[in-house]
Amino acid sequence: MIPVRGFQGATVAVLGLGRSGLTAARALRAGGAEVVAWDDGAGGRDGAAAEGFALRDLSQPGALDGVACLVTSPGIPHLYPRPHPAIAAAWAAGVPVDNDVGLFFRSLGHDGHAPRVVAITGSNGKSTTSALLHHVLREAGRTAHLAGNIGRGVLDLDPPEEGEIVVLELSSYQTELARALTPDVAVFTNLSPDHLDRHAGPGGYFAAKRRLFAEGGPDRAIVGTDEAEGAFMANQLAEGPADDRVIRVTKEKPQGPGWQVSTAKGWLAEWRKGSQVAAVDLRDVPGLPGRHNHQNAACAFAAARALGLGPRDIEAGLRSYPGLPHRSQHVAERDGVRYVNDSKATNVDAAAQALQAFPRIRWIVGGLEKEGGLESLRAHYGHVAKAYVIGREAARFAVDLGPGLALEVCGDMATAVARATAEAEPGDTVLLAPAAASFDQYDSFERRGEDFAARVRAALGEDP
């Protein structure tokens, strides 16, 4: 655990006592703070009380008197659609509001040991990019830790030593509130509409992501520039076209003298001063199928280069990467039919990327539809032999998918997998890429992906 510095002898309030909140409370106590805690759920309060934390309803008048800081969990709205009453009370009382990511950055280096930190954000691919970079670093013999929105909570890490590397995946919920954001290397993969209710639209969502590059600024910025937002941000960060502090990642052929990494035609190529420096053929890398994973590989490659790794060491790590569960995860193959679990494709952009990764698809789709609709998926129906629609409102979801798509309303995963397996032909991929949240039928995208894998095994007659 990383003890939180700067609050010794002070009272700090912690709101929300899930994984990150309870870890923050422990880390604050380890750093010498007096912690008062609250969770709107009885289970969270009981867990904190069992560890000896004082409970205080932070929404009540006077509850924040004498409090030096309010630390809140990422799932608690602090602005939209409306602030939690305790956060509004903190504003009124002039009490600073922070989160565990801000505490992490403010606590680094106090013991004289300063690790290097890579922080990765974006709409899609940030988990794969983070896990891939972590894998590449470890394969190259570097001591690296993976935390944040993936793996362990940021404060749950053992205090990192000089020369070690911390790879953080950060969501918009985490970047929008952290009062300190000072990574050595920051990565922005891409942007597509998501969490719009939490951020009051796409502008607020982009602003939350952009804070990673604005609060002090990283030494090296890696920016996906295929969307307008990334191109805008790269332009804002760079002092000129040849500024090597900004590495641009694009699927297009690079132009100009700057440091760029391209994935044109399935090749990862590093360019500097208009000349190709290194290249990797990603088309035969099994753990990274599809153009979206090629972008993830390019971002991880650029980050590893910024940390001083050589191209051949990075390529070896890319080739040995096994993939993440629920993200283009190979589940099985039988009689020429592949089964792929991309349950993490919870929005239309991620699903569209998955649909481009395979030539002929039996597509399992549906769930809790997100704001923005499904129309942008229609450009990729050419790869879909048939869709099998799941979800509590599968019939309505099927209507929203629109014309031009052979589909069947299945309702549940078992039916969808059975029907897709029965109809699949050699060369087909049975793909779970829901383009929707899971919460109508599952408590997480992980549970949905696990159910898919279990149903596939059952359909193929394999042992559970």
C-alpha cells in the first residue's frame, strides 16, 4: 500500500467505500490522517466499520467541519446529472474534493524513490493498451506494475522503487476529478461517444479525458489522431511539427517530420523526421486481431519507445501477448468456426471495431442500449452473415439495428449461442460484441463474457 502524504494529523473524509474508496481510507490512515467515512449502502458502511473507521453521514449539516479534504469514489457523480449531496456540501464549505488517483500522484517520491508513471486513457482500447504495455515491459525485463481502472487500485500498490514503472489505466471518471495528474508519459487512444449523461455531452467527456494532458502536463504525450479531438489535442500540445514530445498515432501513412507511429495496411511503422525507423507486421500477431487492436499496439509501442525500449524487444512482447479476457478473446475453434468473446464492446464504436476484425461473422449483439443509437454500426453490416439479438428488450433492440441485416431475436445468451453454432459454416466467427451495457441481464460485462464462454463450451460438448 502507498501511504497518502500531506494529511498527517488532519481529518479526511472518504465518500464511497467500494474497492477504491476503502483502499483510499486505508492509505490515508497509513499516512497519518484521521479518516471519517460514509457509504450510502449499508454493506459499504459495515465493511469500513469492521476495519475501525469512524462513520459519519457526510451529507448532514456540519459533517464536514474541520475536514481537510473529501475523497470520493469514481462512480459517485460530482457534477452531472447532479452532484452527490456530500460533494455539494464540500463545495459550500470550501473543502477540496479529490479521488484516489489525485492522492496517488501527490504521494509519489516522498521517500526519495520516484518511479516512472504511464497513464492511459481513451474511449476504447485503454485496457488492452495498458495490459499490453505492462506485458511488453515485463517481457523486456523491466519491473512494472499495472493499476487503476484495471488490475489493482492505484493506492493498493506496494510503494514503487526508483526505476520501476507504473502503468495506469484511467477512465474519464478518474481523470475529471483528480487534483494531481503528473504522469511521465500520457496516452490518449481515441474518442467516441460514451458516458454522455455523466459528462453532459461529448464536450464534457472530451474535457475530462483532456485533463490528463493539462494538469501539469506529461513529459511525453502519445495521441491517437484519427479523430478530430485527438488531432486538436496533439496540435495544442506540440510546439511545432517536429516536436518529439508528442507522438502521433494514426492508421494513415505519416506525413511531416514529427515522431509518428502508423498502422497503415496492418503494419506498425515508426517514423521520425519523415523516415521509417522500425516496422512490425501485426497481421500475424495472434493476440491482437483487427485494426482496433493494431491501434492499441501502436500506442503501447510508442509508450515503450518513450520509456527507452528498443523496437525488437517491443516486437517480441507484442508477439507473446496472450490478450485480455472479454476483449477479442479467443474462446474456442471447431470445424473451421472461431468463437470470440468481446463482451467489453459495450458501445457502438467498440462493436464497430470488432465487426471489422473478422471477414464473416455470426454476431451476438444486444443489451442495455446506450445514448446515441445504433445507426453508425450499419456501415459494417457487410461482414455480418447474421445477428442474434439478446437482452431484456431484444425485440426493440432488433428494430433499432435497422434494415439490411439478417437477424433473429433470441433474448438470452444460451439461445443465441446455440442458434449461431447450429448455423455457422467453416470460416465464420461467432462473435459476442454487444454494442450495449450488460446491466439488463448481467451485473457486469465480465459476467456476460463468462456466460458466453460457458455456453460455447456447452454447445461444443466440452467440459465446463
